[in-house]
Amino acid sequence: MALNKYDEIARAAIHLFNRKGYHATSVQDIADEVKLQKGSLYHYITSKEELLLQIVSRSINGFSHELEGIVNLPESATERLKKAIHHHFGIVAGDVEMTTVLLRDAFLLSQDQHKIIVVAMDRYLDHWVRILQEGMKSGEFREGDPRLAALSILGACNWVYRWYNPNGAKSAKEIADYFCELHLRGIVVGE
């Protein structure tokens, strides 16, 4: 499916932000990448910062929307947590450039725009916390701090963008399986 021009611009910006960094990427760089004059680029975007906001908003909202479906499945907390880890890892490994921009560059937004992203990230974290709370309440998981457990899992999964190699010895699924085993061993009762 062909990208519309805005999506093409966003994809080019993601690539450039990933490679050069947000601050080192100019609007002219983005225009050159999509073969537009700088003035024509402003037909599609209002500013580089607004483009970054849209990119990271789409990304975190995409993570959250799909996870919401997993949270609401009529399955055990253990199964939902495994699916959540696979889901998160699949997105991170499936689009390392986007993940890099989300996790590294979202913090470069102005304070007001950054607040928008923090709210979206908190909503995403809340989905993880809900799975863990339900597992603790049902007795599947050891009692503990579900928010801290969620942050621990997400921290490990998020760091993958720094070292994951799609041509490496292990596939994304194998690594996600290992992450499931590692994290669940720490919280599942009887493990």
C-alpha cells in the first residue's frame, strides 16, 4: 500500500531522527528526503516539533490500543501478560527506528507537548498494571507492587531497541519467549 504524503514525511523524519538525532535534523533535511521544497513541506506539517509530537503520539497510542485488546481478553493474567510482552516486543523489534524516536526523542518536546505524551504513556502503563493487579488479586501472581513490576518489564522490553539485531542468533519471538519466562518466573506463584 502506498503511503500518503504525510506518512511519507513522517517515515522520512523517523529515519532521520533515528540516524542523526532530532536536534541535528533540519526541516530542510526532511524536505530533501521526501523531494519537496522546504516551503512545500509546510503544506503538510506546521513545525518539526509538531511532526515529532504526531509521530510519538501515533506510536504510543498504537502500542496502547492493541494492548487494550489483550487486557480485556477472557484469559488468565499469566496468558495476558505473555501476550502483552510478545505484543510490546513485536512492536519494538518490528520498528526499531520508530521505537528509538519514541523512547529517545519524545523527551525533547516542549513541556506542554511532552505532557500529552506522558498522559499517553501513563495510560499504556495502566494497562500493564491492570494485568498484574488482576493476577495478584486472583492469586496467580505473588503479591507486590504491580506498577513497579510493570515498569521493570517495560524497562527490559524497551531497552531492546538499543541492542536487538534482526539478523542475530535469536529471532524476535525467541527473545520475547525468553523475556516471558524470565519475568513470569519472578512473579508467578509456585515458580
